[in-house]
Amino acid sequence: MPELITIQELIDMGLPPIIIYAAPVMFSLVFIEWGLSAWRKWDLYDTKDFWASTAIGIGNIIVSSVTKISIFALVLFFYNLVPWRIPYTWWSFIACFFFLDFCRYWAHRVAHEQRIWWATHVPHHSSEEYNFSVSFRLSWVQGFKVIFFLPVALAGFHPVVFFICHQIAVLYQFWIHTEMIDKLPRPIEFFFTTPSHHRVHHAKDDHYLDKNYGSTFIIWDRMFGTFQPELNTPNYGITKPPESYNPVYLVFHEFIAIWKDLKKADGWREWAFILFASPAEQARVEKENQSQETAAAHAGSVGEE
């Protein structure tokens, strides 16, 4: 049985805070993009929207710093469960990154296909703008999605390898949130997630909904039938806009909506449907119910006449 690693040993290893190191570059690029947008009159930024994104991002950093030890402990617990180890060497970082990206694809897809998980992700899609600052819109409760990444620990990848690869994967997401970068050469567009692919993902147009979940690699979407190329300029945001710049409301508004629906639910089947059916399916059912109610009301008024 391999030697177990303790949480203190993991902390003492001094994991490099890659995202913290990259923060000055990220903020510099935001202000460069903002300045170019104002100079060229591209209208890429809305001031209130920008500060809402920034506030959500700061909140995410605070929450992440508080919950970091718990997440470390959970990943370490599952790593210590298995009797095998993948060697802690250069190629393990490459293998881990691909496996983690595969897990991130499914975590992202589930976050769009089940409403309770959508509630942890919807803040990221709530902006009707598309610029670098939108990448800051990370929910304060998205830490729960760590359960989708536990297979990486169970595979035997060292926790240090896991956390470094995870930080790089998160950092990669920054540069694809922009309209300033057009389509890239075909080999890059085929294999990697690019700004063009991710613009589709943030669109609320019917033909773009629930497409291009890939984090770093778009190949998973091509393999599992969720790929959609960018055909026209997208309309960004969600189908039911929150119509608010309040960062707290933007983070929790879908949880509030779920709670209101649960209070009206009749029985466990409706509860399960509200929590785990896709937002698209729930919207379809809601529309059908409204149509039936309208038809019934119209029939009643005709009968009275």
C-alpha cells in the first residue's frame, strides 16, 4: 500500500498560486480591451455590468480562499483511498490535464442539463456583454463541482499535479472571453476551445443553446455531439435575464427561483423534475402549461357567451 499523504504535508509542499500570479496580466488585458473598446467605439463594455462581474469575481476569490482546505482534504481523501499511484513526473502533468479536461467537459455539460447544477453556473452566463471581465463571473458555490473531478484523484494522479493542472485549466478560460479575437487557424479551431467556440457557448440564440462545453479542448464536443461552429454574431446572456447588477442576486437568483418552484410542487416527482430536469425542458413544460391554461380560459369565456 502506498504511503498516505496528510493535508499538512500537501500544504507544506507550497502549491504555486498560478492564478494569483497571473492576476495582474489578466486585469491589464481587461483594461486594454476596455480602452480599445472605448477608443474604437466597439461598445464591448457596460460599466455596471463590468463592476458586477468584478464584484462576483472578488466574492469567488474570498469564498475559494475559505474553502480551499476543505477541497484539498476531499481530493486527498480519495487519492489516499486507492492502492495505485501514477508517477509524479513530467508526463503525468500532460495525462492529468487531458483527463481533467474530460471531467470538466462533463461537469460543464451537467451544469447546463440539470437545473440544480445550473444554479451553480448561471452567474457566469448572466451577462449580455462578452469581454474578458465576464470570465470573472464565477459562482460562489461552484466549489461543489469538485465531486466531478474526484475521478482524477481516484486515478492516482498526485494532488499537486491535480491542483496545478486545475489552475492552468481555469486560467485558460480567461482569454477565450473576448470578441476581439476572430477565428484562428483551422488546426487550432479543430482541437482547442477558442474565443469563437466559446462565444457560441455564451449565446442565447436557439441554435447555439447548450453547445461547446469544452474547457481547453473542443474535441470532446466533437466526439459527443455538442459542437456548434460560430455562424453569426451571437446574442449573449440567458433566456430569462435576471435584470439586475446586484452581485448577490446574480449569484443566487436561480436558487431563489428553484425554491419558489419547490414550494408549489406536488409530490416528490415534481421535486425531482424541478431539481434535475434541464432548464430547457422545464421551460418547454412551463410554456405548454401556460398554453393549456390560456386555451382553457379562452374556452371558458366562449362558453359564457
